[in-house]
Amino acid sequence: MKLIGWAVLIAAAGLTPAAAQAPQAQGASPQAQGASPQAAAASPQAGPATGGQRPDATLQPGSPTSPAAVAQQPGGAADPAAGTASAPAKPASSPFAHVAPTPGYGVPDGRRGLQEQVTAIGEEAASFHNNWLLLLCAAISLFVLALLSYTMVRYRRGRNPVPSRTSHNTTIEVLWTLVPVLILVAIAIPSIRLLRHQYSPPPADVTIKVIGNQWYWTYQYPDHGDFEIVSNMLKERAEVPAGQRFRTDADGPPLLAVDERLVIPAGKVVKFIVTSNDVIHAFWVPAFWNKIDANPGQLNETWVKVDRPGVYFGQCTELCGARHAFMPIGVEVVPEARFAAWVASKGGTMPGAAPQPAADSTGSSPLTPPAIPAAAAPQPQAAPPTNATPAKPTTAPSQGVANNN
Ligand SMILES: [Cu+2]
């Protein structure tokens, strides 16, 4: 009996750590929930605790969930596995010199109203809002206020002891039916025109897959060697251990600056395919006007064409959990030559470059799957020869083609 008892104890001891780790690794809900009240009030302290279990905990179940150590700083596709070492991330991204944001563009600066728009759609929408909708709303409100005031004063009981018994007035009834209809038509025409422009994108020059995660963003560049960028919010100097990267003014304002920006070329049509790995997030960059939900299991599409190089910040705009407020979006628009340099600094290739990206070519040639990943893709994808390789192209390119139209 004693032996059996010991055996049970040992078995239990062996099982417990695994069982205990599972919930932490998955959602980290116990830790995150516990820390969340503090996190909301004082992001710094709780930040490392919850932010730490982001990619490594979910992607690599075996890795030690050392939250404080993992912290931020993924440094792109090459680094996530590194996990605990945050210092090496900096050298990886340092060859490409990022620019500082320009005040007044892409950054909230205390002004009221919409941010300065840098896309054609944004300009059209902002003009529609500022020069038409707002004026119309103001005019209607003032008219109704004036009518009410006049009625209250002119027809008050003291001045008008015998009320009118009028029950019908054809002219007024026609007017108060017709005028609202005309107003709605006057709103609908520019509104539908704007929607048409927004949802009939020109052919995409660059396609980027945007993935929301609790609570950070990943950006994949399927046309450029299929590399991936992991983007986390930068914390303040006092919030990170010595030696780790913290936010500076060149990175951007607090709560918006990120360690890895989403970099896109200026003057090109960039298609964003937006989805999520866990819950519903929303991708929103105010200066671009676009806002679209990132739903798990669904590909949404939006697009931008930004001519003005610069840095533009946005945020997740769907309440997605304890650290929803701490997953900003930083977009850097760069001239095409600098975009190519940035792609190269991330280990990617430009579409025209000598080694053809694997994602595009495998879709049309499932017969020779092993050769292409071996030549082009530095990813661990190369291992599964027949099953995994065709699976990926069939989903990704087919969506791309369908969405191109
Ligand atoms: Cu979110």
C-alpha cells in the first residue's frame, strides 16, 4: 500500500507542473486578470507582467514564461524565439534608420477634429465631414432650436390662452416630409460615392497581412519573402529593466510608440489583409481614415495609398481585453528605395529581386514543392514537403486574387 501511495504521489507531482503551466501559457488569464486593474491605472508596473506572456507563451508552449524578462523587443521575425534576450533585438533593426514623427501629422496633438488626412479617401471623407455633414447638422440644430424657442415664447399659455384647433395643414405636412427626404438624399449621394471609392481599391502594389493578437500586432509581408514583424508598444524608461529599450521622442508619443513599425512604401497602393489570432481587434490609423475589424478566422481587407512619407500612429479600436489600450499601431511611410532597404534589413526580398518569394510561386507549381521552399524560404516551412506547402498557397494567394478585384 505504501508503494502504491508513493507511486500516486510521484505521478501527481509529475503531472502538476504541466497542468499548472497550461492555463498560464494559453491565455495567461489568471496573471493578466489579477494584474489588470493595476494595469489600467498604472500601465508601467503591470505592463511587463502581462505583456511578457505575449507571443512566446502562445507560440511556444515549452518556453519558460518568464514574463518580466520577455517583455517587449521582439526585433522582427528572427527574434521571437530568442524570448528572454531583449538586447539583441536592437542591433537587428538598427541598420535601418527610422525617422521621427512630424508634429501635426499622424500624431494626436491636442487639436480638435479629425487628424490631418494623408490619403485620398481620407481627404474626401474629412471634407465630406467638415464641409458638409457638420454644417448640415449645425443648421438643422439651430433651425429646430429657433423653432422651439419661438413656439415656447409666442404660444405660451399666458400669451395664448385660447389654443388653435388646427389639425391639418397640407402645406406644412408636405414640407416636413419633403425637406427631410431631400436632406437625406443630400447626405446619401456623397456618402455612397465615398463608400464606392473606399471599397473599390485599385490593384495592390504591396500586400500586407495584419494580425491582431492579445495584445500586440504582427505584420506579414507575403510578397517580400514572407517575413513577419512583431510590433509591441514601447514602455517608458522607468518601466523597463536597465539595458532594455525604452521609448524616446524619436519613437513617438507615449502609449503610441512601438518597437517595430509597420513600414510601407510611399505612393503605392498597399492592401492590408486583416485578421486576428484570438479575439476581435480593430486596425485603425486615423490619418489614413481606414478602420477595419480584425476577426479571428476571417480575412478583412482595406487599403491605403499614402504619398507623404512620415510616421502615423493608430490604435486597436475594439475592446479586446485587459491590455487593449496598449497595442498601438505605428506606420512608417518611406520612399520606395528606403522601403527596399528596410525589407532587406528584415531578411526579405523585393518582388522583382533574383530569389523569387516562395509564397507566390508555390501556388502555381504544387508539383515541385520541395525545391522552392529550399531555395527561397528561410522559414522552417521547408520541412513538411507535400502536405503543408500546398496548404499555405491555396489559402493565401486565392484570397489575394479574389480581393484584388
Ligand atoms: Cu485589440
